[in-house]
Amino acid sequence: MFRVNEHFLKLSAGYLFPEIARRVALFAAENPSVASRIIRCGIGDVTEPLPSAAADAMRKAIDDLTTRERFRGYPPPSGYDFVRAAVAEGDFRSRGCSVADDEIFLSDGSKPDASAILEILGSGNRIAITDPVYPVYADTNVMAGNSGVALEGGGYEGFTYLACTPANGFSPALPTSPVDVIYLCSPNNPTGAVLDRTALTRWVAYAREHKSVILFDAAYEAFIRDPDLPHSIYEIEGARSCAIEFRSFSKVGGFTGVRCGYTVMPKDLYATTSTGARIGLHALWMRRWATCSNGVSWPVQCATAALYSPAGRAQTRALTDFYLDNAALLADACESMGLTTYGAKNSPYVWMTCPTGLGSWDAFDLLLREAQVVTTPGAGFGRCGEGFIRISAFNSRANVEEVVKRLSVLTARHSSRAS
Amino acid sequence: MFRVNEHFLKLSAGYLFPEIARRVALFAAENPSVASRIIRCGIGDVTEPLPSAAADAMRKAIDDLTTRERFRGYPPPSGYDFVRAAVAEGDFRSRGCSVADDEIFLSDGSKPDASAILEILGSGNRIAITDPVYPVYADTNVMAGNSGVALEGGGYEGFTYLACTPANGFSPALPTSPVDVIYLCSPNNPTGAVLDRTALTRWVAYAREHKSVILFDAAYEAFIRDPDLPHSIYEIEGARSCAIEFRSFSKVGGFTGVRCGYTVMPKDLYATTSTGARIGLHALWMRRWATCSNGVSWPVQCATAALYSPAGRAQTRALTDFYLDNAALLADACESMGLTTYGAKNSPYVWMTCPTGLGSWDAFDLLLREAQVVTTPGAGFGRCGEGFIRISAFNSRANVEEVVKRLSVLTARHSSRAS
């Protein structure tokens, strides 16, 4: 009799975003008259057109595929050399980080990478994740058997949760008991906080001392504007021997529908086996890709390389500037409501306190019901997210301005009720 | 201290195709004067231009992405409804198989699917694979910890190998001791054999009796021309409760560089947990996709749907006909050399006996050295593949004709030496 992976059964409720979608669909069905007014500031999905440099490169790539002489079949499992070179040079070496072309592994996105990395990590690792946290880190580890059961009130037995709160500036303290695998996301999803050089240096030192590995998710790196903030963990001395970095083109290039991301797997990163042998993770990761993937679509790889051209760089900068301006507008509106906001600078997410006395899902329901604005309840990201909601700046300017207006109406309505 | 997945260390040598690439590169470096003559009939990678229906759909999809009103962000994790509907109708319901739209899960390829499926299957399953076998089934199970160590002479401890030989027409006998997960590939890679209705009926009965699950890889289904041969395992009564099917657009649509495939996960397929509960695999697979993937690129999904249009169907038929004609030419040439060939009908692969007295890698080296033709040594697919080589029909007609010519020269040279 065949068996299934029963660790899946530990997963609590649905994945956060499907649950939000369910509530929104239910609201729309029950309130058809305002259903068309719904504005989605929940999931972080881009809205603006693809940079023309990327689109042009894809069109040219499709011409290649229709021409026998330029036809491309199976790509190399980890990406074409010219794309890996553009990435390594553009995102790392040009910033003074030592990353080789063949340390770049292209994929169809950062979420798949965050899941696939567990295939090369062993069982029994003690997992540290922040609270609040991007749910994928937790859920993939539950599915891989690295947790105990779901706990009442959120979270899972067996994980080490690193609290991120206003008190610590959403920069978590080091764990008090040893951990093996540490997830750090900066700029952070959901809080919008960016780990500074001091914090990252502390984490790298911790990882080296405890022989832990840091999984550094820099999917929102392109939104950093403060010149003092690190874009990559490899800006920190020693990180090449203890950290893997994930990047995504979803936000910087408007690629959520195009699908491309990458992992940096440094050749200096070694693990010790149960028999005491040293083994390089780069070789394992290469083997994983050669065995389990046939690489990324030719048009998508061409589009990715084009983001690093002068035109591509100007367009991605304009695109990220646009969303950052949205974030500033939304944060200002929330502050005007008397709510405290975090993030929004160097990040496309506004993380804000709920109106007094409301829990996250209450605030979510209130904003949906009274303003038809879809947010993400902070509690969906962890216990420490309770009392917060996340507003995404990924939207059209018209929608952002409409949300700002509705928030001001809502505030006025509640003030007048209160007075 | 973090641990890696030490099951990777059990993997013997490199993955077959990288090993072939290594030998070819070495030969080319040592024989620069004939390096440009090398013709690759090894890996099954398509050569002909993308069907114009698919290319046109991709171009239109890119226009969508550059237009705010038609922009597409994150796709649904399992594919857009219109694509899933086109697939379910075009590949199944139109052939009398009951498959619902939401039982289709689009992915970026069949190799990733064959790997990902192990995420929802439990540990401790007894794995049955054919011998010879597409290496991915074995390697992914080794990496997942479902095997023992590599055995001298090929294969892994713990797997049940189902011998496929000329004696059984490359249609394996049922296992003599119980197995839980059964990989069947039809039309077969590498032997080119197609399992007939009687054989599949026997396997479905076995799986139902033993509560096993069949992983049915039909990546080459589009090459079947014999009207009596089943295209899908769901043509067999009862398969919906014991089988998962993998399909790929790599060969039918020339998509090796475009990347799209899919899994059929029937809602009738249940497993029993260790506590005796029944659990549907469809729900687990959905959860896997929602958590670990962001779905397939918008242009790629549009291209996929376009393959089911009247124009797309005519073009994919012409494309598969073209490769089948190549296969016939190659098989005839090999038969003229006095070699016995298999496959080539209803399949793009020619599986042939090596010249007398030669092992697979010897024959591979001989053909590379004397004819500069790259084949795939049968031994690379398993012990029962020893004494065979695979020739792929995925090539231009000019190359196929050149291979035919070289084989005839080679035969003449060896006959004259022998006489």
C-alpha cells in the first residue's frame, strides 16, 4: 500500500492568500452592489506593464524559436551563461560582492527556490523563522517534516520563532538555543523592515559560529534607496561560507506573470555529513537542477538578461520608483488616520497597526466591508503579526489614490460616530 | 550544525546526459578536424521551429503584458482555467476519458513534475521502475531516500527493477513481491515500446489490488499512430483510482525551450494514512502547488492553449509526423546494417542492438569516433539496456540523411575489413 507525505496533514488551514481570496469572493457574492468597487492591496502582485526592454527581448526570442537556425531547445538546467553573467555582474560584482557566474542558478521564481532548497538540506535541521513571516518558509518546512504539529493560535511546534516587533525595529534578536537553518528576508515581507549592516554582520557571525546556514531572501532588494543599507548578504564579510541568497524578478521587472528568479549558491559553502565528511552545497544544488529541472524558458531568459541592459535598468528603476511612490502615498494616508506605519521606505509594503482594539482579521474585514479595500491581516503571517495589517503598494496610481480617499472617508465616518 | 540531504551521496556517477556531453566535448577537443562533423542523436531534443500557432499566441501574450488593461500578474498556481479546459477536453474527454479541467495541473515540464510528485508521496514506499529506465525516476527517488546504495554494475539497492527485454517485447511482467509506486512510461523512453491495452489493464488491476499508485509518463503520447494503442492510462477502466499521468509539450509542440507540461491528478485517487484515514491526493497536490509554485508564464500558457486550436493541431501533427519519418529512416538504415531495431513506430526513439560483441558504451564510442554520431548508450538506462543504443529521431532531415549515409559507409568499411 502506498503512503503519502503525512506531514502535509499538519498544515493549518489554507495558505494565507487563498483564504483571503475566499473571504473576498464571499463578500463580493453577498454584496454584489459594491463588488466592482473592490480594490486589492493584499497580495503583492504588480500591475504596471512589463518594461519594454524585456518585452522586446521576448519578441526577439520568439522569432528565434520560429527560425530553424536560431531555434533553442532544452536550456542548460541552471540558465544560459550570458544570463548568469549579466546577473552576477549586474547584481553583485558591480556592487563589490564576489559572486561567480556559475554561482547563479536561474529558476521560475523565488517561491519554487525557497521550496526546492529543502531538497538538498537534510532532515532534522532546527529551523528558525521570523514572526511575522512569509508563510512559504514555514509551510515548506512543515511539508518537509521539519516541524511538529500546528499550535493553537498559530505557528508550529519545533520551529524557533524570532520575534519582530516595533520594540526591536523588526530586526530579530539572535536565538537563545542553537538553530541550523535561518530564514531572513530583507527588505522584509511583510513588515517592510530592512536589516542593516550591523544586524546582518551579527547573523553571519552567528551562522559561522554555529555552522548554521542562512537562507537570505532578497526578493525586494530593488526597492532599497538608502545607500547605507545592504542589498545582498554577500556584502557582509564571511557570508559566502554560510549563506544562500534568493532573488526574484517578479517585482523589479514586473515579472510575476513572466516567472523568473534565481538562487546564489556560493562555492565556499560546505556542510559536514554525519560521518564527518565535508560536502559542498554547490555540487548538490547543481545535481538537483540537472536531475529535477530542464531550466527556464528561452524567451523568459532573454527578457531577464534585458533587464540588465541600460534601457532595462532605467525602466526597472522607474518601475520600482513608481511603486515606492505608491507606498509613500499609502503610508501617509494611514498616518493621517492616526495609525502607526512601518516599512514603505526601501520597501513596497506598508505595515501598520490596526485601529485601536481591532485584531488583524477584524481590521481586514472592516476595510473590506466599509472601504472595499483588500489588505493582508498581519496575523496571517504569525502571532507577532496580530494587531497589524499589511498594505501592498503594488497597484495602479488611480487605485492607490482611490484607497487614500476611501481611508480618509472611513476615518471621518468613524470620528463623527465617536464624537 | 546544519545537515544536508545525504541521500544525494548515493547517486552513482553523473546524470547520463552530462556524462555523454563530457565524452563528446573530450572527443571534439582531441579531434578538432572532425569536431564540426558531430551530429547529435543522443538527447531527445527537438530541432524544428516552434509551431506558428504557439509563436503567434506568445506574441499576443507579450502584447498583453505591455498593456496595462490586459496585463497579467501571478497566474493561478495550477494554470489558467482556459488552458486546463483546452487540455482536459483536447487530450482526454475528446478521447472518451473522464478527466475534469481542475484535474489538470500545468507545470514548467514533465521532469520537474516527476520530481515534485515525490513531495506528496510518503517515505518508505517500495519503488518499481523498469530496466532500462529514464534516469530521472531512479535519481529522484534516490535523492528522496527511497533507495539503498548504488550497486556495482548499475542500479540501486531497494528498487524493484522490471526487466524490459526483446523476450517480453519490452512490456514488463508484474513484480513478484509487492510494490507501492510503479513508474510506467509509454511510449517508452528509451525503448520506444508502447504498452498495449492488455498490458495497461493488467497494471491497473495490480495497482488496485495492491493499493499501489502508478505514475504513468505519457510524454511521447503524440507519436502514437496505431489506433489500437492507448494514449492515456485513463483509457483503462479503474485507472482514475490508482494512476497519475504526466504529459509534456516538449515534443508535441517543440516546447523543449519553451517549457510546459502537466500532471493529471484524478479526484478519485486516495491513499490511506498510517492511522487508517483516507486522504485524497488531489488536495495534497493542490496544496503543494499553491505553496511551492507561482505557476507557469503567461506567454507559455497562451502558447500551450494555442496547440489545441485547429491550426495548432495541424501543426503539431505535422511536427510529430516529421520526427516519425526521421525515426523510420534511421531504423531502416540500422536494419540495413544488420542490426535489430525496436521502437521507431509510434515513438521518436530507435532502440537497437549494438554490433555483435560490443557493449553500449563501446558502441557509443565507436559511432562517435568513426561516424561522429552521438547516440545514447543503452547501459546508461539500466543493466537490461546493456548491448543496446538509443538513437533519437529529433533532428533535421538533413542531419538524419547524413547519419544514414555515414552508417552505410561505416557498415561497408567494417564488412570490407571483415572480408
